[in-house]
Amino acid sequence: MPAGRPGPAAQSARRPPPPLPLLLLCVLGAPRAGSGADTAVISPQDPTLLIGSSLQATCSVHGDPPGATAEGLYWTLNGRRLPRELSRVLNASTLALALANLNGSRQQSGDNLVCHARDGSILAGSCLYVGLPPEKPFNISCWSKNMKDLTCRWTPGAQGETFLHTNYSLKYKLRWYGQDNTCEEYHTVGPHSCHIPKDLALFTPYEIWVEATNRLGSARSDVLTLDILDVVTTDPPPDVHVSRVGGLEDQLSVRWVSPPALKDFLFQAKYQIRYRVEDSVDWKVVDDVSNQTSCRLAGLKPGTVYFVQVRCNPFGIYGSKKAGIWSEWSHPTAASTPRSGSLAALLLPCLHLALFFDLLSLCISLVALHRFTLPASLLSPSLNLCLSLSSFLSSASLSLSLTPALSLRLTPPALASLLRPPPFHSHLAQATGIGFLEEMWRRSPFLLLPSISSGAQLGCYAGPWRGPRPRETWREVPEGNAVPPPPPPPPDAGEPPSPARARPLPGAH
Amino acid sequence: MSRREGSLDPQTDSSISSLPHLEAKIHQTHSLARLLTKYAEQLLQEYVQHQGDPFGLPGFSPPRLPVAGLSAPAPGHAGLPAPERLRLDAAALAALPPLLDVVRRRQAELNPRAPRLLRRLEDAARQARALGAAVEAVLAALGAETRGPRPEPAAAAAAAAAAAGVFLAKVLGLRVCGLYRDWVSRTEADLGQLVPGCPA
């Protein structure tokens, strides 16, 4: 049995045929061209029927001149001739038709049942409306954009397929007073939606429901009660920017601005971020971004393009206890993580990087050439320069081991300070009292020695300067080296301080 | 003005606008009529699609019901003098808009989910008014008498359409759309005979 109340149209099949339409009376004074002089009328006119029901119809000919008979008449339904056995001649001027188990109407304007003369000319027609009454609409949801309006959406009962034009009307009223109002702007966000643009009250509940009506009856949804403040949404956060975090290959920084439309209202905005790899459809969601306008994404793949979106939930507006409604996602913003193993990804500007390696290379080559005398406290017969680069590419630090006495390790922050112009600090200098590196840095930041080859292993760690400024005697530098001659020793130069045992700075590992 | 079909003789009437201006006006109106003929064909196709078979089937021959206040171009229309033809064109174009409005209102009930059809019907009413006004401007430029405002049969047509059964309303709507196409096409042909160099 169909749901909803039956409408008056459901009874039309049994009513007596209506009088001839006014237009026919007006236009039938003269014979119609091409159709003979016969006229006819089909009864019932435009009946409405349930799917599966039967129809008994008649075509009555008003012949002029007399003699036009029902013999030779035939029926078509939607252009298809109906089998003869469905028709029978009731009398000389009336042909009857019996249709059973009707299917739903093929078009909304009604199925065309036509009575034809023997020569095929159209004598009369009637449109059949076969369908179902509407079922109760359900799943009404509403939201207010920035507290200025209200948009509601619903689901039609029985998936909306009634085979008849069904009219949906959204109604609303203030809960404790006021009259029923009808929404007027339909289909704003889909076929079953309506938009109320203005004149809405805050801090007082509304009752909202949907009425569905067609020729076979009507149905009404359950009533939804809500306060506008409990269903507020807003625009997506504007100005979303995604950028790299220095040289960190697995991180991106996301920044945005809170939606301007609600900036004057007190609320604790919640934000959500989602991101995906460029050629993937799977989004990852960062859920716990509350009341901030920036966030850092970590654990990303190096050298990869990511798309990022942000949305906002203005919950708690004006003290509302409800969850609020998420905005749409912002337009996707793209950014890429640095490539893995890139020197530029780990170190600051190449200029500083080249400078650092040049310094180190010079140090090593000078030692190797025995052109530079390290203090005895530093050198040992088994001086073994061990440059470790194996962990260089996979870690974010550089470590230089000038075994057995010295080790330097640089983490990126320390390296950043290391690579800046003087003062230059290093454990090497501290441990040995050698101000060489610092001196070289100060005198000649652009050295000509190439950086270490990729096969070398290099590690470097540096920390803040802790000791007094070292004093040292400089030897001649080999010709061709771009290092300038050392300055003359200060007048009060004395014994070099005892080297302290190099030890890694706290947190060096 | 010469009575020969398709010719203009500006010497016969000193009140006629200058020839270049007249030719430009005729040319412009002819172009408009040509464009609207295409739109009228599209309207007809859109209309039959939404009424269901047999309306769209080849060989469909509904009763050619007379429409209050408007008839199809007569078979002898082409033999009339140019001003007379244009006067009949203008009169038909003036009668069409209210009929198209009636059809649109009825179709809004029968096919509420056919926005394109409803929009085309609305556009057709406006286009018919525009073309009718342009034709009357040509008549005025020709120095030919234009008839005064005609009473619109909208009230009678609306009442008839409202009372008619659905099938009859569909047939009447088809008739009105057909008349619109016929008269716009007729106007294009009549103006084309006045455009220099345009084949008759």
C-alpha cells in the first residue's frame, strides 16, 4: 500500500467525462483541415492512477455527417498502437479500451493515449498519469553561512521515484510563536534543497519540515528543531600558504588566515588539514589543529609534491554548545618537499657550504703536506684523518672525526651558526688552542680548494666557543694557496694552552 | 512605390528614408529574422521532446486546430506586394508573444523540470516582439502605413488553454510553436526579397 494520504486525483478515473473544453467549443465551428469532420472525446480525461492499476477508457465519436462509427477506430499509447484485443466496440459510436497492470508514466507531462480514425488521423487524446504517492521525506539537514541565512537539504522518500511530478515544499516557523513560512529558493545545493536568505532570528529555535505533494497524495517529514547558532558554518580559510621548513626534507609548513566573516564573533575555531601526494587520491587528515593558523606536516616523503587543504569549524559561537559545521575545504595549495640527500637540503646557502668544505679541505691538505704544524698536543704519530660521510646523507648532521683526539659534529642549527661569518666557534679550536679555522674564516672566506668528493666521508659537529682566544704561531703556507699570510704573533705570545680532550657537546649524537 | 514584388522605388514617395539607411535597416532586420528562424526550429524540437511520443515521431499529424487571433501564412501571401506582406508579418509577430506566454505557463505545469524548454518559450516571446518592432520600423522607413496596436487575444487564449485537457494543451502548444516558426521564416523570406543581391 502506498504511503501518504491519497489525493483527490486518485479518484478521477471513476468520474463522469467532463464537458467539452472551452477551446473545442470555440474552434470546432469549422471543419479541421486534414482530419475530416469527425470529432471525438476520450473519457476519462487525464486520469491519475496507481502503478499496477487498471484503466477502462472510451472514445466516443460525434460524427458529422452522421454515420461515423466506432468501427475502424483504434488506440495508441505513447505512439504505439495497442493490440486490437484490448479494444471492443461498445456501440456504433463508442470504442472501449481496457488496460491492466499499468506501468509508471514515461514522461512527466503524462502518457499520451490517442484515439485514431481509420485513416490514422487523430480524433482525440487523453494523458495518463500513472505513479505512486510521495513517501515521507527524511534526513533534513540545515546549515547557516555566517549566521546570515539558512540552507536545508533533505532526502525524498523512496528515492524520489514516483513517476509523477512531485512538489517538495520546505516549511519553517519559530517554535513557540509565528506563522508557517515557505521557503522559496529551491535547488540551490542539489535537487532537494532550499535556501532562506534573510529574516532569521538567533537564540530562538525554529521548526523545519518538508511537505511532498503529487497527484496521488502528500507526505510530511518529521519536524527538525534547531537554533541557527547551532548550525553555523563559514567560508574556507583564505590565504593558505604551504612552504618548506628550511632544508628539512620530510616537513612542510602550512599557514592560513581565519575566515574573515566571523572574525568579530567570539568562537573557538577548529581547523582540519588534509594533504595528499600529487598523484594519489588518498588524503591524510590532521585532525587536532585547534584555534591555530599554522601547522607543520612531518613524516613526508622527500622530493614529493603535496596538495594541502584546510577547513574551519566555528564551533562555540555565541556560546553554542553544539559541534558546529565544517566549512568547505580551501582550494588545494601545492608545495614540494626538498629532495633527499641534497646538500642544499641539509645546509644553508651553497656559499657557506662551499666555504665550510674548503676550510676543511685546506686543513686536511695542509696537514697531509706537513706544511702546517699542528700543535704536538694535537698531532700523534698515528694521526688518522677519518672523514665519515656514511651517515651524512641519511642524517641531518655532519660529523668530522679527526681521530684520535678530535671530533667535530655539526647539527644543522649548529652548522648554521658555524657557517655564519665570525666569530667562529669550534671544539677543535677550543681543544687545541688553534685559532686556525677561525683565522682562516676571518681572513679568507673564499678558499679555492674544492669540497670533499662524494666518496669521502665527512662529519662535522660544532658548538659554541667556550675557551679563550687561542694563540698560535703560523707557518708559511704553500705557494699557490689562496690563504693569506698569517699575522705577526702578538707580543705576549707564550706557551700554547694544553689541549683539552675533545668531547662532543651535549646532545651531539 | 512600385507594385512589383520585391522592388523599391524611392522616387515615388518623398517621405521615404534615404536609400542607404533603408537598405541597412532591411539588411539588419533580415539578419535578425534569419537568426530567429533557427531558434524557432530549436524551440519546436525541444517542445516535441518533452511532450512524449507520438509528438516527436515522424509522420505525426495532429489536428491543425485554429488558434484564436492568429492563422498560418496564407498560400497567396508570397504574391502580395512587399508592404502588405510585411504588414501581415508584423501583425502575426505582434500576436505571437501572448500566445507563447500562455504555452509557457501551461508547460510550466506539465514539464516543471524542463527549464530549457521554458526558457526558450520565454525567449521566443521576446524575440517575436523584437522582430515585429523591427519590421514595423522597416515599414515606417518605407513610408508604408503600419496598422495601429491590435487587441491581444491573450485572455481568450489563456482561458482556452486552461480549460483544455492535457493532450489538447500539448497539441495547441505545438501549434503555437509551429506558427511562430512559420511566421518568422515567412518574415525572413519577405525581407530577403528586399535585400539587394539576396536571392528571392
